[in-house]
Amino acid sequence: MSQERFSASGLATEPEDEEDLFDYFYDEPGSLPGTLSIEADATPSTIVLIDYNETHATRVANLTPEACAPYLDTASVSWVDVQGLGNEDILQRLGSVFDLHLLVLEDVVNVPQRPKVEDYEDQLVIISQMVMPKPNKDGFWIEQVSFVLGKYYLLTVQEEPERDCFDPIRDRIRAAKGTIRRQGSDYLAYTLLDSIIDGFFPVLENYGEAIDDLEDEVVANPTRYTLEKIYRIRRGLLALRRAIWPQRDAINSLIRNGSNLICDEVRIYLRDCYDHIIQVMDIVETYRELTSGLMDVYLSSISNKMNEVMKFLTVMSSIFIPLTFVAGIYGMNFNTEKSPLNMPELNLYWGYPTCLAAMFAIGVGLFAFFWRRGWFEDFSSIKRID
């Protein structure tokens, strides 16, 4: 399927094909408009209907597309939820029942599409990207959710069954909580969109914790795995940005396009949804800047570690170079019988201990000199100031 999988910790679940990580769907050159492209491993399609008004709510599962037709023109709100994109026959029949344009059905089935809003007079088509955190904060999924809004119905199409953020809304409908049972299909569309936008916050919270942990690791003990984590977090944030950015324009279009399918009261709610999108975008951009800063800190930390190694080797070489010089001179062994100038120390009784003592004194003196200059200080151990 087309789900993109990311790990907030930078350690788990990469997509199977990284080259297609951020690609949207493109038709094959020369293909007919409305051509459906269904993945071989796509989940079989199931249809769940929730029909409700102020006094009752009915849920019917495993419907056929034709069984949904009687509910479309009733005064009650009918939420037709299609889960899975694996049955082309069911999807084609669904398009016929809802009188969907071929291009609309193509956008719904051929995932992923860029989030957008299209007005078809008696229908409003909304393409959205839903983010779901994986268990144990181990990354997240991105999948497309398509909306077809009519006067008395809302058709939603999801890629995967039973993996969405709509359960609280289903519970509110069943228990008649809030005002949802007294509102129309446009309000239902708003609540689902708002739930999708709010689903970004738990994922971003996981990323914030991962970035905090990574900051300590970058300063204290950076490794090549640290660099890999930074890149994975950046790629995950880029995917979140590409999912949320066009949805801002889509929600803004719903607020301003003046469609008769959305009442003025719901537009006020959509403005609040738009504010949530702006908050998500601000957090995503902030985290992207932090990860870019982490890259600079990582390079600085690695440079400091390398400088410490070079400093240690330089100091040790500086200490042993004069000792090697002394040992080299006394290793020439000129014969003192030929000339009194040829190393008279070779005949001294304490010559060897004196030479060793002089070499030791030179080493200690150089060590003390380097220490007083502060050359042994560990510049790579930078303490974090909160």
C-alpha cells in the first residue's frame, strides 16, 4: 500500500521503497482519465453506514454500494465509511451510486493525492492526509482520507480499516454527546477534519521528546548513528510538513469558497480548525530548525573530538621528541680513546642514571608546561545549560 512509515526516534520503520517516500500519485503516460490503479496488496473494501438524527442512530456494517442508495436523500445524516481500496468492482459501483465523476473516483482510489478541495455543485470533494502514531511511540503512519460531502450524506474513503482517529466521533454519535446529532453532514465533515488535524499533535509530541534526547546525545557522545537519527527525524518532519501544508489551503478554501453545502455556523468551526493547522505548521517548522541546528552541533562535537585526539597525539609527540633527541645523541657511541671530545660521559660511573634522570626531568617539565597552558582541558565535554 501507499502508507508512509516513519520513526520519531530515528531507529525504526522506514518505508519499503525510499525513492517513493514523498511522491504523490502520477498517471502512466497516455492513460485514460479516470483510470483506477489499485495496489496488489490493498486491503479489501468494506462499507459501514452510520445513519443518525437527533432522536436515533443506526449502524450497519458490510453493506453493498446499492444498499446505501436509500439513505442518501433522507433528512437524517448518513455517514458512509468505506475502509480499504482493494475491490475495484465495489469502488466502481460506489461511484455509480453516489454519481461520482470519474476524476473524483480516480483521486479517491489512486493514493496518495495532494490534499485539496473541489466543488462539484451538489457535492464537495475533500482530500486529506491523516497521521496516526504507532504503538509505543515507534513512529507513525500517513494515509489518505477522502471526503465526498452531499446535502444529507458524507462519504469517507480510507486506505486501511480500523486504523483511524474517528472513534471518539463514532462514540459521540452513538451516545448523543454534544451537538453532533443535531447538526448536518457539513458539521460531521468538520468534526472528522478537526480530528485529523488534532492527530498531528501526538506525533509531534513524540518528535519533541526524540529531539530533546538527541540534543543530549549530540553534545555528550555523538556517533555515526546519531547522524542517522538526525536525518531520519528530518525526513519524518518533511513528510509531516508535506502532509499538513496543503491542508491549510484546503481548509481555507472551505471557509472562503461560499459553497451552499457548508453553513455559516460550520465555517466558524472551520476557522478554529484552520488555527490548529497553523499551530501544527509552526511546531513542524520549529522542529525542522532544531534538527538543522543539531546537525551543526553534531559537526562541532565531532570536530572537537577530533581536535582532542590530535591534541593528545601532539602533546605526547612533543614530550617524546626531546627524549628521542637525547637518546639519539647518546646512541652515537663515539670512541673516547680517539679524542677527549667524543662523549666523555660514556666513561662516567653515574652516566647512565644521570642521562635517564635528565630525560625524566625534561618529560616532567614539558608535561607541567603544557598543563599550565591548559592544553589538557577536555573541550569536547560541554555541559548543557537548561
